[in-house]
Amino acid sequence: MSNHLATLPLDIIDTLTARLNQENCHSDYATKFLRLPHPRTGLASLFLLHDQHAQGDTTKTSSILEMQAISPTNPRTWFIGEEVVADGKLMVMTPMDPIFLLIYLLRSPQARDGSKGNFRPMQDIIEEVAATIADASKKDAQKDPSLNISANDIISFLSLDFVQASIKRVCDVKVITDEITVYRYSHDVVLENLKGKVGRLSDPRVAEMSRTLVRSLAKDGLMDDGKEELLELGRIKLACELLSQYLPRDVLQDLIASYDLSKLDAHVKMVRDEELALLAVAPDTRKRAKPTKSAAAGDKNQKRKKDTEATANADVAASGDGDKKKKDAKSSHGVEKLKKANVAGMSKLSTFFTEKAA
């Protein structure tokens, strides 16, 4: 059996550890994987169903976790103590609100014409949803067996008590009798509950806990004084973007359209236009800087030429001064006597080097 490194919430680690040690183990408490369609893409994804209970309490608390694998671009290996884990992937398990899975599942059998459909018992809806999605996944499973979604997994998920309690957050509900309750998927109910999530996520105490979100707001100039209204709209848009990871495209578009973000869009557009204008000016600035650099080089050459000429003039001046000094220097006593000697009648020295006449 291959080993994998995973990160998951601490309380779930404690529960799993206790179960492995056979401590407070209940036979009806399960931890198993379900393959369900991802709420945004519809592709088959793994989810961990986890049951837990507080020590000394028999009340069962259930949750579902999304399982993701972060794969490195190059082969990697984990070293844990003396053990080597050859698979370098990191498995991440994060709790998920079942409402996101319910939105995708319960809207799948809806008519494409936009009609709301009829109220039906939940058991009938569950069976239709399971059959519809399982049949749709068979085509993809022919290419990749891991994309197959079992109808049993869908039925198991929709039959869970904590999931049944969340169905009213995505459906219109009518109580016919004490024993008969009927449901119908409602887009309006979904948007109302999603807007509640946006309100909680856009609260300053929550939004500003993330440095990434704060940097995103600051980048658009929304953290400046006097822009409180734009800042609030910016938090709302960021909250919608966070939820976008778990929403179908059309649901996300309707959620964003339910807010008036026109002022924010105009401000962000102005900021982007200013950035583009600066980028357009920057190349011209570099081009203008090139002649300046050439002129500087020319000035440097001119200065070098002047320095050379000055040095040459200095050398000439020094040479002239040297000749003058030589002329001004006093001749020796022997030279002075030769100057006074009588050379009349003497042949010149050059006559000794010429040919004699025949």
C-alpha cells in the first residue's frame, strides 16, 4: 500500500487517531471517501465523509471534506523521520459546506427552459439526481475510469442527516402532512443564502484576516482614506470571488449581478487605464534618455580631447623652457677659449672628406 502525506484539521486528526487506537470507537461512525461531482466543474472529485463526537457524548457530528492533491512540477520525495515517502504529492483536506454540493446536484435534473419544476418528495429527487449524474459520467469514464461517479455515492451523500438538514437552504419546502414534505430546487433561495455568506466573508474582521485580500484591496487603491464606500464594495467582490471556486458559472454571475458594483468597476477601470498610460509613457522616456547618454559620451570625448591638447601644450611649453634653460646655461672654460681662437687660413673640416681635383 502506497503512503501519502496529508494535511487536515486537527480535530479530525484527533478523531482518526482515537479510532485507530480503538478509543471511543462507535460502529455507526464512519470515515469513508465519496466520489462526487465538483460543484464548480462537475468533474468527479474525492470527498471525505467524517463522523465524530465529543468525549462522553453520543451525539454524532458529521462533516464532509474536499480532498485535493498538490503535485509538484518535478519529481519530489518526502522524508519523515527515518521513513521515505516516494510520492511527493501533498494531500490537502478542507471542510466544505454541503450547500455547494447540493446546488450542483439538485439543479442537475432541472428543465433547461428555466421553469421551476414541480414539488416532489426528496426520495424521488435523490433517485433522479443519482441516475442523471451517474449516466452522464459514464461517457467520461470510458476515457478515464477515475471520472466515473457511482449512483450509490450520490445516494449515500444525499441521505446523510446533516445534508438533509441543509436541503432547505437550496430548496422551496412545502409540508403537506406530518409525514409528507415536498421540495423543489429554488434559484432565489440559493442566492439568498449565498448573499448571507458574502455578507459574512466581506465583514472587515474576516476579510482583513487574509494578507492576500488586503494586498488585493490596496493594489486597487481601496485602502486610502475617503474611499470607504469603494472599500466595502471591494470586499463584497472579493467575497464573491472566494465563493466562485465552488459555484457553477451561471450561479456566480447571478450572484455578482445582485450587487451594484458599477462605482467599483469604474474606479478599477480608471486605475487600470492609468497603469496602461504609465506603461505607454515608459518606453518614450527610455528613448529620450538615449540621446542624453550619447551627448554625455560626446562631452566625455570632448573633455578627453581638451585634456590631451592641454597635456601636449604643457609638454611643448616644458620643451621650450628646457631649450631656453640650455641657452641660458654658462659655457665651460674650454669652450670659451675655442671661441677666441684665430682660425684664419685654416681649412674647414669638411674639406678632408671631399675628392681632390685631378
